[in-house]
Amino acid sequence: MLTPPELVWLIAAVAKGDEAAFERLYAATRAKLFGVVLRILRRQDLAEEVIQEAYVRIWNNAGQFNPGVSSPITWMTSIARNRAIDVIRKRGEVSIEEEPTAMDVAADNPDPLARREMTEELKRLLECVGRLEPDRQKLVLLAYYNGWSREQLAEKFSAPVNTVKTWLRRSMMDIRECLGLA
Amino acid sequence: MAYSEDHIALAAEYVLGTLDATERAQAEVMMAADADFKALVEVLDQKFAVLNQMVGSVEPRDEIWEKIRAAFGLAGAQQPLVLPCDSSAPVAPEAPTVAAAEKSADASNVVALSQETRRWRSVARVASALAAALLVLFGIQLAQPDWLPESLRPKPRVKIVQVQAPAAPSHAQYVAALRKDGGGPAFILTVDASTWDFTVRKIDAPPEQGKSYELWLISDKLGAPRSLGVVGESDFTARPVLASYDPGIVKDATYAVTVEPQGGAPNGKPTSAPVYTGKLIETVPAPSR
């Protein structure tokens, strides 16, 4: 993995249409982005489509990347993840019974290397998530890591969808406040 | 700008990913039209995106890079976008693979005229479905005058036209997100119903070498698509053209963007199939205002 400054430099070059820089950027980031979208989509073919779209979008929008607001890898994974969520929402619901592998909480198998390299930003966010009640923590992490819908979460937590919606909203408001954004 | 708790919750749940498809589309249109709302989403999005540090990496197959490369050869170019005819299908159609797109690009040289016509008709149906999905929650940001001057600032070479910063509108404002099937908004079209001036803001469309984007009005009542001129040469285009059409037609029409030879379609008729399409929806003030 390249260092963040190297990635920033590559994105700046990509914004000017540098194809060689784009290839290096792809090589340095593809496995991370693919891991993120595959976790949500759970289907190789869909994940491959989304990853292609994500890199086309990264190419088109490289000029909009602002290193003052986000780190390069954060910016790129966010683009890929949002495309994955778009796709899974448009495909409609898949019951969790059909997806036995989706039953585990995401953070059960974090990238062990990444855990050692956990950044201050991640510690800060996890601290804020950690202030929620244990069930709400699980709710938020399942939604984020696995891309579950309110309906899937309602099934998992045996609660009405509207209740889940309220929990999600309240939890996100609490996290925003804890992060100093409210 | 101060946002209601509903707006903040929409932004937060967009980041978390728990909005349904319609709500996500609403949030995306709001982001495209309102820089402050976009910033609200992005700040939280970047805070959460660090969670992905914990997700394990998975190598994609080598072919993926080749497909991405191929997509650039085509990116936004004139390959016809074959739109699905059945717009009522609840499940989004699979995006055509790049290979398929290449094939259809080749085939387009011999495409039959009737097929072209059919495609234009199907565009109207698809666009209706999209507009229905986009209902109105996000109204007032689009009417906020403050995004107009801001979007003008970075690009002094705006081609046309008097832009009047709209006063806080007491009249109807219409907005359409023009998008490729399944994609985010590429252009945002806004129409001021007091003057029928329209503005087109380029959001996410790749630059076209030696080609021009042209905007069309499509209505059953008019027959052939009517050109509303070349758009997207700068980030922002404003023009008084719609006043000559019946308001009912303007409101119900489908708006489509095609890729044409530089300067626009030579005979006032589109030479390619629409790439981005959308329908107008009326925007209303958010309940908290």
C-alpha cells in the first residue's frame, strides 16, 4: 500500500488525465475497495460491476477530491461503498435467511493488519459508537459494514421496521453529537 | 444553512446506508443541487468511512482492470444507451457489461431506424418512472439563490445569458435530475415557472472531446424531440427557451441529453440515443421552513 501522500499525488495526476497514475492508483487500492463492496453485495459478479463503476467515477471526479477533507483511501472506499449500497437497495430486499453468511457482525473478522494500524480517526469513531447501548452498536455496525436495510435489521433484531428506523436515527444523532458535528 | 432534524437524519442515514432506493435518490438530488447539504453528508461520510479500515482486502480478478480500461475508451461516448423497455420492473436491470456496450456500439452503425424510434419512446417511460420515484421532499434547497452565484464563480466563460438570481420564489420551481439508468444525476435542470427560464447545471458528466451535449424536450404532443440547445460546456448554462412552449407540455415532458457533433445536432434532430434523461418535479418548501 502506498502512503497517503503518494495517493494524494496520484489522484491529482489522475485529475489531469494521467492514465499511468490511474493504473498505479488502481493497483494500490483495488483490493481494499473490492473487499468493501464484496462484503455488502456478497456476489462476485455484482461486486465486479460496482468496482468498475466506482473507478470510472473516481476517474471522472478526481478533480473534486479535497485532501483537506478526507484521506485518499477514505474518499475512494466511500465512493465504492455508496455505489454498492445503491445497487443493493435497487435490487430490493434479500431475506437474511437466504444469506446465512451475513449473520455475523462485521467487526468479528476485521483485517488483523488493519487493527494494528488503527488510526486516531477510527479510534475516535469507535469510541462514539461504543457509547451507544450494545444492541445499538451492533445495529449501526451491521448497517454500515453489511449494508443491511431497515427491514433486514428489523428481522435480525425482532423489532418493527419503524422502531428500527427510530433507533437508527437516534443512534446517528448521538454519534454526530459525540463527534462534535451537531 | 440551518437544516431541520429531518434533513440531518436523511443525511445521516444516507451515510449509514439504511435509506431505501427512493430516499437515496432524494438525498442524491439534494446533494447535487445544494452544496451545503452535500457538505453535511460528506463530513459525516468521511468520519464513518474510516470503519472500512477494518474490512479485509480481497483481490479482484485481473480482467476487471481491462474492463475499466475499456470503459474509458467508451466513457460517455456515443455508444447508444439501450434503455430497458419495462420501466415498471422493481428490480434494477443489470448494468450492461462493458463488452456488451462495445458490441452495441458496433451494431449502432447499422441500427434500424425503427429501433431508434422505439428507444426514444422507451426513454419517456423510463423517465416517468424515475420522476415518480423522486417525489418532493427536497424542495427548497433548489430554489435557494445562494447556489447560483457560487456555481457561476469558478467558470467565467459561461456561454450564455443573463442569470437573474431568483428572489425567494413565491411561484413554482421545477427540477429534474437527468441521469443514466441507475446512475447518479449527471445534469440538474431547474425551471422557473414565473419566466420559464431554465438552468442546467453539469454535475457528473465526463467531458466530451470534439462532441457536445445537447438537451432535448420530448413530448407526445410535439412528436419529434425539440432541441433546447447545447449544454454542459461550462458547469452552468441558463437559457430562456421554454417560454415558447405550452406550460403543460413543459411540465410533463421528458428531458434528455444526447451526445452530438460539436456545436449540436446539425439538422435539429438528435443523431444519437439519449444518454441522460429525467422529468420535472415540482419542488415545495421543506416542512420546517
